[in-house]
Amino acid sequence: MIINQNGIDFFLNRRSVSVKGLKGPGPRLEETLEIIQSSLRVPDHGKLEPWRLILIPEESKDRFIDIMVRRGQEISIDLDKLEKNKKNILTAPLIVTVICSTKESLKIPEIEQTLSAGALCLNVLNNFLVRGWGANWLTGWMAHDRNFVEEAFNLGAEEFVAGFIYIGNYDEASPERPRPKVEDKVTWF
């Protein structure tokens, strides 16, 4: 057995960085694509690849924010919440949007495909974190409002946003928070 102590230490101390703490510069395109390539190594029963990613770089943010603000006002999202969403978008140099795109399959249930998209979200998050970037996985109303995601991302009827991974540089790690104890979460069959 080969033990990867660096990997063990990473997972023992893993935590997301608050979006408020993110700043530029963000990762270069080559590094981003390399990190995403390694992130694609997720459980994927049937090799269906039931997901895809949409990158939102700095130069696309104004258009994204315009769609977000207009749609948020249409459905009466609180103005303070819209301002917070806008600030989050502007703070992070890069946003990786993970789209769950389930495929019709007689062998692989939809829930397994959805879980694969969730695994991809966590893999993107952890792959950026382990390389020293700050990252945070969020959803919220923007992920769940059908009209917004269809307009912003041209999603098909079977697709949905599994998560927005906000990525950037940071100065300070987020403070530690209480974590569950294994004895409170594990039982034996």
C-alpha cells in the first residue's frame, strides 16, 4: 500500500474559501484547463459523461450580471440579495458552472448521473483548492430558476445547474467551522 500523506493532510484540513475573500488574478487559461482535465476523473457509471462545464471569465461577467439582475427583478429577488450575487460574481476572477446533463439509459438510473455531476462539482472545487486557489461551490436561486439558466446557458430540458464554483486568489483561509463527529454520523450494519 502506498500512502499519500500530502493527500491525507489536504483532506483532513480541506475547507472552501469564502467568495468574499476571493480576488484576482485568477488562474491562467492553460492552468484552468489542466485543472479541469484532472477534475473530470469522477465516478461515471456507463461512461455517459452526464455533465458539461461552462466557464465564466472576467470578460463575460457584464453580460452574465445583466441577465442575472433582469431576471432577479422579474421574479422579485430582494435587491440586497441581487447586490450580493453581483458582488460575488465580480469578486471571483473565474466561475466554473457545472451543468448536469443526464442521458437516457436503460442501465444507468438518472440519480446516478446526477450524483456524478455532484462528484464533478466537488472534484473541481478540490482540484483548485489543492493547487492553492481559493474556491467555493454555491447554488442559490440562479441555479434553480429555470428561465435564468435557459437564457444564461441555453440549457436543454433535461439539464440543470449542479453548481457554480467560484475561483480566485485569496489572502486568508476561511475560519474553521464545527465539523460533524464520526461517531455521530456512522452506524454499523
